[in-house]
Amino acid sequence: MIAVQSASPGAGRSSIALNLAFESAARGARVCLIDLDEKWPSLHRFLGLPQQRASVLAAMRFLEQSKLDANALEEVSYRVVARGASLDFLSGYGLNLNQRAVNLDTAGRLIENLAQRFDLLVLDTAAGPDTPIATVAAGYASQSVLVTQPDAVSLGRFLDTQPQLRLAPASTLVVNRMRPSALGARPEWQIQQVLRDKTSYKIATVIPEDQGFDAAMLRGVPLRMAAPKSNALAAIAELAERLS
């Protein structure tokens, strides 16, 4: 189980979760991507899915009624295919509108249940340290992927908030959409130096800036559909291989 987290909104966490899930599926794993963002669930929009199906909430109701079998899971989830890679997706639509209806114990049981059905769960969680479902997800996950951006504001928020985040036992830092001009000359070296000086992370995985991200979002498809030869996709595929 991989919990994809960020210290603050706007880091590109959901985009990393989506593409990491597809690149893991492309390696042959049976993958379930779950949107557990209780503040602003959006993966159904990233995938261009028109139906506003509250998959996570529905799966939790089935589980509480002891009815979450294979047929019920198929009923509430989506099967999404992109250039030979397929995964099952549980939409978080409605989580932000029904937070009081979310039982955290049931959320944990749902994660455990799905872990028995798939090779890999990728859990997209809400940004910040004070998100209950994200805390539950990190408690069950074996790995955390912590996403930030390379600009001064995002890095500052990361440095301020990261110590308060609940992370899985193993965590990987991802610096997303690194632009050559973001920090002047040798930006990647500068980022790595900041990390070595101010955090416990000695090195980060860097995802380069790529117009494919914007094309993918506009089309409602993963990077492998919009920009199969992009450097960003290659970096995410390498990350998937290292986390497998």
C-alpha cells in the first residue's frame, strides 16, 4: 500500500498518484487507485469520468452491511484502461460533502479489505497534517510518497509542515514539475542541497516539468495516453519500479 501525501495543496499529489498507479499496473500488478481526499476529491475529474459515483462511500456502506463482495465492488468501482495498462478506481466523490458520515474505523477496514484483493493499493489523500482519513491511510500503508513542488513557497510549506505529517514506515520524497528556470542554474542540485541541510531526506525523486501534464489534465487521461514519450512519465515509471 502506498499513501500519496503532500504538506500543502497544489503540489500535484493527485497527478502523481494517478500516474504512479498506472505505471505500476503497466508492470503487471493488479492495482486499485483510491481517492481518499476528504477535502477536495478530484481524481474522477483527472480521468474525465462524467458519472459522479461515490465509490468510496458506497464501498464503506457495503462493508458495514457485510456485503462488499466481488459483485458489489464491481458495481461501485471503475475499470480504467490506458495504453495496455488497466486498474480499478474508487472515486472519492462526496467525501468532502459527507465528512460526518465517514467512519474512520470503516475506512481502515475498507483499506484492509481491498489489500486482500489487489497486489497494490495507491491511496490519494488530502493535503496537510490535520486530515483524519489521511492519517488512517498512512497508518495502514507500507510506504508514503510525499509530494512537493520546487518553488520557494511550496518548499517553505513543506519544511514547516512535513514534521507534523503521519507517514508510513518507508517514505519517498518527490519534487514535482521541476522547471529549469525555477531556481536559476542547477536547480536540482539546489533542491537536493536544501533537503540535505533542512530535512531527513538526503535525496528526492525529481519529476521534470512537462507540458504533457497539462495535456493529460485537459483530456482527462493519464500521462501514458497524452504524452507516452515524456520525460515526466519516464521518471514516474522509474519511481514505480523502485517502489515495487
